[in-house]
Amino acid sequence: MPGAIFSSVEAGVIYAIMALGVYLSFRVLDFPDLTVDGSFVTGAGVAAIMIVNGHHPLISTFAALAAGFLAGIMTGLLHTKGKINPLLSGILMMIALYSINLRIMGKPNIPLFTEETLIAQIKSTWSSAGMDEMMGNLLSAVGLKGTLPTGWGILLSMLVVSLVIKFLMDAFLKTEVGLALRATGDNEQMIASFSANTGMMKILGLGISNALVALSGALVAQYNGFSDIGMGIGMIVIGLASVIIGEAVFGAKNIVRATFAVIGGAILYRIVVTLALQVKILDTGDMKLITAVIVIFALIMPKIVDGQKTKNRKRKRLQELPIHNGEVIQKGSEQVATAKSDL
């Protein structure tokens, strides 16, 4: 069990990059972008085919990021220039990307088990530096040897990448362009009245969002050891689940906290799915059902908790009201309720 949870945390950190992209489009830009299901595979396919053809995995990963950026720009152009509904724009681009991804990959599945990927390089570097032995000794000292793996290189490296992207996003959203992007999502008509180009803001935001999604797809493909044409199905739901869970658990009072919550939500989502799959009546085929249940639960629970808090506050106020000679006196500008006896 601890080993399975460790692997889920490892994968969660990589998927957190995709969740940050979803957060940018859905929360910041307020754009329901379904391109994610296609651009995730675009990133995986571009990275995989370039690695197989002998390109350096780092260059292949950056090429995947650029491909995702182009996909996001196309969705933005369909909406802003083509005047197509935001939801329909994402759906059309997602459908188009299925065929484009098949063209890029050349076949439905590209194995990477024998190729030199970024993940393989990280593992090799971690091992050659003697970190496996050091982690083994450390786990032995705390009595966890054999329970957790000694290869922490991927987890730590991907965590650093996710945090760097988080801090860069925080910094970007505080710039003049970033503030215009946020304002476009909050109140498009208001920001347009200040002569801001809201169409360009949407195109830029969707480009960055899908670039992060494609980057995550490229890393996931190298982590899993293959790129598959169907690996992006339901990815938008996973991204939304990460965002919603993170906001519910960690809060989202400001941008810095919200982006941190997204990373935490992606990790928690993977842990919950792993624990759910440990139940004997469930198997890997039920993962989509588990995801739907998690999202429903994450959407309903905050409303139930908020409703209960509101009831508790009202009850507390009533208990604190002073009562004298049959009169209920309320402070400030509140209405004075008087209960008179029949005497």
C-alpha cells in the first residue's frame, strides 16, 4: 500500500502541470476549454515520435510544449475570430486533434520502453550519484526499508518542475498582461471598455493553458513508457477534479494559494483513486466512474459545509441576542423585534 501511494504521488506531481493549465483556462479565463483532451495527446505524441527518431528528450519535450501552445491558439482563434461558442470551439479542436495526433504519431501507440527519455535519464543520474543507497540507509534508519522505494529522483525532479511552473504562473498573473488576462475572465465587458484587446487575451491564455497540458502529456508519456492515442480521454475531468479538490481542501483566497491548491489537489486526486482501486469490488475499468464520483463529491461537499456554517452562525446570533421584559433587542441597524405579552 505505501508503495502504491508513493507512485500515485509521483504521478500526481506530473499531472499537476496539466491541472495548472486547466486552472488557467477554467478559473482565471473562465473559458470551458475541452481542447485539453486533445492537446494532452498532442504533447505526448510529439515528444514520443521525436524521441523515437533520435532527438534529445529535452528538445522533444519543449517541442511538445510548443505544439500544445499552437493548439490552444487555434481554439482561441475559432472563438474570437470565428465567433464560435467557447464550448463548441474546444469540442471542434478536440475532434480535429484526434486526427492530427494520429498523423503526428503515425500509429495509435508508440512504445518508449527502450528509448532514452527524460525519466530514464533522471533515474540513471539519481542512481549513479549514489542516492539510491543513501535513501535505502535513511529508510532503514526510520524502519521503512522495503516499504517505500529508494528511487525518489523522479518525484523530487517533477516536484521542482511543477513548483517552478507554479511560481512563474504566479509572477505572470501579477504582470500588466496577467492582470488584463484575469480581468478578461472576471468581467470581459469592463476590460473591453478600457480599450483592452480581450480577444488577444483569450488567445494568449488558451495558448499558455494548452502548452502546460501538452507539457504534462509529454512527461506522462515518458513516465508511462508509451504514447497512446486514447490517453487523453477524460483528461479535462481529471484536471477539473484536481482544481476543485485543491480549492476545497486548501482554499483559493489568492492566486498564490490557488495555484498551490491545484498542485495539492492533483496529488490528492491520485491518492484517492489509488485507495479506491484497493477496494475489491472495483478494478481499473472503473477509474472513470471513480473520477466522476470524486468530482461530484468535491462539488457537493463545499456547498453542504457552507450551508451548515451559515445555519450555525444564525443560531449563534439568536443565542447572543439579549432578552429583557419580553423584548428582543438587536444591535446596530438590525430590525428590532418586540414580543409583547397579552397583559
